Amino acid sequence: MRPYKDALLITVIILAGIGLWLDTRSNIDQAALFLAFQFASLIGFFFAVILLCTTFQGNTQRALIVLFAAVVWRVSFFPIMVFSGWVATLGEWLVIQVGIIPVVIYPTFLITMALLNWGAIVSGGMMFYHHQYIWAPPLLIAFTIAAMVSFTAREDLSLLPDDNLVIEQSIPVIKPPLGNPYFEAFRQPGYGLTERVLIFASGAMYDLIPHTPWSTAVKSILESEFRRNPKASSTRRVKEHYLSFRAAHYRINCGNNCQ
């Protein structure tokens, strides 16, 4: 296991380096952000598969592990992206409170993304390996919620969770947040069950985002995009997250000069 742990440590350092590189860009390129997210999520996928394939024996079991990991990766990509972004907002808040080091966003974001993708796959695989089926209900609930968040419209039924290498839409203008729009929409008719799960999850996350420069800008864009288009697919919501990250980018290091 020592080579595996060494490789994990090196990978964490690489992800932190990529994140710092993204943080220091004056403008963040869509392709660079897209590739960074794919790399982080697939690194988590790769290390999880390696661990499970060394645990399970036999080509059939290992083939099933790869298939299982691919399904979990596809289903959990969007929820993990959103949760990793929220962890990055907490990191921003903590660094500002301490006031010793500059604000960092993407090192936290990418490392969390890789770790969560790794954990989502490994937790399920290890449950079967150790026959600890007591964990089956919570893992099944988490998988079901992730699937409902990731597939809210027919447009979302694709093999890949993210195809946003290029986004033609211009970057939205940041406006002050008006307030949580999701729970109001949740009470409106016209939404399916999966759409309501996504809206509820978005509303719960909205109120947990701290009032810091980058975080507030991201919240502002997501809110305004939702108000402009309250009924959209998960595919569209992924694109809106990219737009919000790019619009907020200049606020990573603007400090008290953010406008």
C-alpha cells in the first residue's frame, strides 16, 4: 500500500498546484476549468478503481468494479461538483477569518472533488467486500438522491456528465443577491419529482454559502440564472455553475476592493 499512498500524496500536491495556477489567473478560461474538473474527478475514479481491483480477485469481479465505478462517477459528478464548490466557499471564509494567507479557492475545490469521487466509489465497493450491508440503506439513499439531482430532464440522459469544454454564452454580470429563490419555486406547480429534489437541494445549499467575495458572487450568478430560467435541466445547471465560477473569478484576490 505504500506506493499507493505515495501516489495519492503526489496527486494531492498536483491538484493543489493546478488549483493555485487557476487561482492566480487574471481570467479563467473555460477549457482550463473544464479540464481541471474532469482531471480531479477522474483521478478520484482512477485511484478508487485501483484500490478495489487490488482488493477483489478475478477478472469478472474487476470488470464489475470498473462498471460500478463508472456508474457512480456518472451519477455523482454534478452533486460532487456542487458540494466541492461549497467546501471551497467554507475554505474562503476560514482563510479570511484567519487573515494570514491569501485566499485560495481551486486547491480546495479540486482536492475535495477528487476525494469525494474516490470516497463515493470506495465506500460502495468496500461495503460489498466486507459484507457490511448495514451501510446499504444510507448508501442507496445517497445514490438515489444523486441520481435524481443529476437526471431531471431527458437532456440529461447522456453517458458523460459534463461536455462544457466550450461555452458560447457570455459571462453574466454580478448583481447583489436578492434572497433564496429556490424554496419559493419549490412550492409552485409544474415541477417533477427529480426537479423538486434538485430545487430543494439548491435552496438548502444557498443558505449555507458564506458572505465572502467569491462565494457571494457565485451565489449571485446562480440565483439570477435560476430566476431567469426557473425550469431547466441538470445539464443546464452544470453550465450555470461554470458561468458563476468564471464570473466570480476576479474576486478571489480582490479583498476589500471587490465591487
